[in-house]
Amino acid sequence: MANLPLNIDYTGKVVVVTGAGGLICGAMARAFAESGAKVAALDLNEEAVKKLADEVKAAGYVMEGYKANVLETEALEEVHQKVLADLGPCDILVNGAGGNNPRATTDNEYQHEAKEGGKSFFDLDQSGVDFVFKLNFQGTLLPTQVFAKDMVAKKSGVILNISSMNAYIPLTKIPAYSAAKAGISNFTQWLATHFAGTGIRCNAIAPGFLVSAQNRALLFNDDGTPTARSAKILGGTPTGRFVDAEELIGATLFLCDDKAASAITGVVLPVDAGFAAYSGV
């Protein structure tokens, strides 16, 4: 096996990962493949998942990339049929598609600091807010409706959702994203209860602050220096650092393993470099 944080053998398992064209879920998809699984990497960015799949297959592992819109049930059903034909029924579903949108983000942290011409809470775009809620919540619900049918038929399976530290205490500027991720944590508990009698476990991880294409502009200036927001984040993190996407893999492989986590369902596990533990004092 590759140099993974946990050497769990997923040979024979079919793992479906949505959002696999991104940093976090791309790393997860690769780790499952390196653990022996047959992986279906799904993303709206077909080029990204095809490239990932080609790299993984060149290394001797099994992965197929599929274009998928997690907000369209019919499109997901079509991909489901392709996955069934190429790899087999889904054993593990990682709901990784999600994200924020500038139209649902304020320019100021506090209303009393709002500046004329800037985007305050009262200027948030309804379509932007709708998009963020749909992408995060429905983008988790719809793939689960499609792929969890395989698990119910098998009377076994695992669903792993991606929540956020925003779900515990909301960050400033991003109200829609924070609320949507709180919904994911709640939905994870709901799914764990709903599927409890079917042999399906459902958990989530809550990543801390990572540097990605989506948030780089919020964390770093054009010259590469940290923004004031970065300074506040690192000042509120006891370890004084960001989390690396690779550091999510251990929690992912653990929670999805039926032996290691057989009695764990309905939990949201923070992977946050200590952020949630620090009061700021």
C-alpha cells in the first residue's frame, strides 16, 4: 500500500466520492484507491476527475472519473448506472461536493463597520444564498438518495458527509455557508438514525481551516502575505497553523471502516488543529 496514515484494506469496496475534482475530496478519493478500493470520482469539472483517475490508474490503482451535477437527480441516476456497470454497487459514499459563493458573502464582519458601496448583510444576493444552500445541503441529500439504495439492498454501507467548523460556531462574513454546514451536521445525525436498522452508518468530518482555491483570496494577499483574517484564524488556533488536506485522510479511512468504527454513527469529528478547543483566552 501507499504511505497512508492508516493501512486499512478496502479491497473489494466500491467508493463513490462527490466533489473529487477539489483539493480535499481528491485526496480522499486517491487514498481510498491506494487502500484497494474501486473508486468513482464524481465532479462537475469532468476534466479534473478524469485527470485524477488517469494519475491513479497509472499508479496501479482503480478509479474512474465521471462528470456529475449533484443538484440534478436525473444526471446522478445516469452516473449511478455507469458506476454500477464499471465498478459495481456503492459500498461507501463520501458527500464532498459543497462550497461558498461570493454573492452570499459580506464585505464586512460587523454591520457597524459597513462602508458605503460595500456589500453588507442587507445586500446579500438571494440567488447566491439559494445556491450555497442547494450546493451544500441538496448536494448531499440527492447523491445519498441515489447511491444509498445500493447499501440498503446490501444491508451494509457507510455514508461520510463533509461538515465544517462553521457548523459549531459560525464565522463572520459567510452566513449562508455557515448555516448550510450546520444543516449538514444535523442531517448526518438524521441519516444515522433513519438508516440505523439497515446496516448503514453515517458520520461526518468537520475540517478546520485549509488553504484552497476557494478561500485563498480571503486568506492571502496578492503578494502572498497573510490577510488580517488569516491572522485572526491562526491566532485562534492553538497550534498556530492551517490544516492540510492530507490530514483529513486518517479520520476518513477510520470512520468508513466497518471494523474500526463499527459502533460509530451519527458523529461529526473535528479535524481542526485545535481551533474548537481554544476560547481565545
